[in-house]
Amino acid sequence: MKILFVHQNFPAQFKHVAPALAAMPGNTVVALTMRKIAPGNWRGVRVVPYAARSEASRTAHAWVAELESKVLRGEACLHAALSLKKEGFEPDVVVAHPAWGESLFLQDVWPRARIGIYCEFFYQSSGADVGFDPEFDRPEELQASRLRIKNANYVLHSQCAAAGIAPTQWQAGTFPEPFRSRIAVIHDGIDTGALRPDPSARVVLRSRGKAITLTRADEVVTFVSRNLEPYRGFHVFMRCLPELLGARPRARILVVGGEEASYGPPPPGGGSWKEVFAREVRPRISDADWQRVHFLGQLEYGRFVALLQVSTVHVYLTYPFVLSWSLLEAMSCGCAVVASDTAPVREVVRDGETGRLVSFFDPSTLARTVGAMLDDACERERLGIGARKLVAGRYDLARVCLPRQLEWVDALADARA
């Protein structure tokens, strides 16, 4: 079987299934990516980079500008695909993450190939991220019309894709029929063997020129996001710190994440959301307490895992949006989780069974709930065991998710035959 993967930042969500397919006798696996790398081989996958040939217009209508950028990426991918075709490469299956538009025109190159797309999120005018947090996203009179254009990329893909794959039920459910019925819910998978509790884990911090070693014996509250921004509740977490730090004189707060904007816009006045909310809460936090707040940036993966393994309580907050891998990774490590009562978090954090759920908009309740968990070692252990059991049973990479992903690709190929 010949399989083509398309992702602007390959391997990303395909980091397990692509090499697994490449390792099977008789398979040829190629990946197209817009990463600025040299062509080469990655774990048996031939990786072919390409770049857009032009830039988006600066005068396009605001609603159309994003779609134009997707068309430009799609055009670039089209030319890369035509080059592969000239070499004689004819995929049986194309697996693409279409969110950036790269795979828009691939059916025109290979009309007999079966296309499967990664269905991450279909925007809604209500009931999801848009309009959820009025502090940063005020309702627009023409919002539904704007989002119709924003979703045009996925609508166009649904006309050529034979099937879809989504990581959670809620994310799949954002897509409209008739395509929703073609989406299989299969998570990317969690390596529960590597992501497991470790009583001997330790994390070394540098603070004011001194080394601080943290272990399971310390009181550690963790918060993780790719970037620190309102979409992931960073403002709510920061606003809980004055009360939490005041009530917990031994607690150390470990915050992981970059200072860019992944999903929502950057602060209107410039700078980063980290700076905005640090300035907001700092007057209510003493100098001594502020020294117990550690911003660690984006961590190397092994250090990130160790951080989860020493965490006493892990906080995860999000708008109703794409579910972060980091939540399931924390649960796999046996963390006691306090999370926002939002979709799709509720699919994995069951209040009182695998963690605690709190209102996204209530920093004081968040602080009190985290404090209560810090006081109750038995409850933390019970919830951590429940969290790991759920992840191991439903999201384990080797036993559950990867086999189902491979079956999904096989089904695409079988339908072509």
C-alpha cells in the first residue's frame, strides 16, 4: 500500500501512525510538510518539504483573508503533489490534516486515492469557543456569517474526503451532517508506559541563582499550556494565585508554556498575555509569595514528564475547544487534576472519579478546590488512580489508539479496492 501524509508541521498528530505504517512490509509512506527542513527519511517515512509560492494579499476582505492563505498553501501542496506524481508515486490513501488548506486540491492530482482527514474542530457561532468568554470575545452581529466563511475550508474538504478521524466525541460532534457520520472517534494516543507515576521523580529549578529540587514530598501545583493565553484559562489561573498562595505558604506554582498566541489574538496593547496577567495580579501577591511562582517556558519533553510526575495538583482550564494532549498526559502520570467544567474536558475528567471540575469563570472556587486537594492526600491518590485507569483503558497508544488508527487507514484502502 502507498500512503501519503499531509501536515504543515508533520509529524504532529501523525507521529505514531505514519512510522507504524512505514514499518509494515509492502508499504511506501511519504509525507508532505511546510516545515523548513531538508528532504529526508524519518523513521521510514520519506519527508518532502515545500513552500508557498506567494503571499496573501494585504487588501483582501477580512473574512476572505484566512481562506486566501489556505488556498495559497493548497496551491503549493498541489505543485508538490504533481512533482511526486511525475516520479510515479500514486497513493492508495491520503491522510491529511486539512486545517491549513494544504490538501484542498489533492483529489485533482490523484482522483482514485481515498482521502481521510483529521477533523480537529468545526467552528460554531454558539456553544463552543466563540462568544464563550465575553471578557475577550464580544458577540458580533455578523458572527455566524463570518464563521461560515471560516469553515469553508472544511466544507470543501468534506466533499472530497471519504472519511474523517477526530480525537474526541465532542470535537467530532462539531461537524455537521452528512459528514459527521463519516468521522471515526480515535484519539492520537498516550504512551502510558512512559507517562506513568514515578515516586522517585524530581525537578530542579533555578531561582535567584539557587537550585531548588522538587520531589513528590513537596507541594507542587502545575499548569501547562502550549502558550499562556485566555483560550486555555491562563487569566483564570493567574487570578486564583493571590488567594491560593496566601492560603498555601509551602506551595510552589510551576507554569509551563510559551508567550505567543496559539488560538486567540495577542493582547491588544502588545506584549504577551503572561505579562498582562502578571501585572494584574502582582499587586495582590507579596514579594515572598511571588518567588514561589515559576514560569518555565516550553520544556524539553523529558523534563515536562518529570514535572507531571512531581505534581501534587495539576490544573487544566480551557474554552470549549480542542482538547490538549497535556491533560491526558497528566492523567496518565496519575496527577490529581482540577479542570474546567467545559467540553470536551468532561469526556475524560469525571467529577469525583478522575478529577474535580470547577467553573471556568470562578478563580476563587478554583483556588479553594486546589487548596482542598492539597490538604487531602487520600483523595489525591484516589483521583490519580482513577485518572490513570481511564487513560490506560481508553487512550493507551499501543493497545487501543494505534491499532484503531491502522484499522481506519486499512478501511480507507479497502474501500478504494
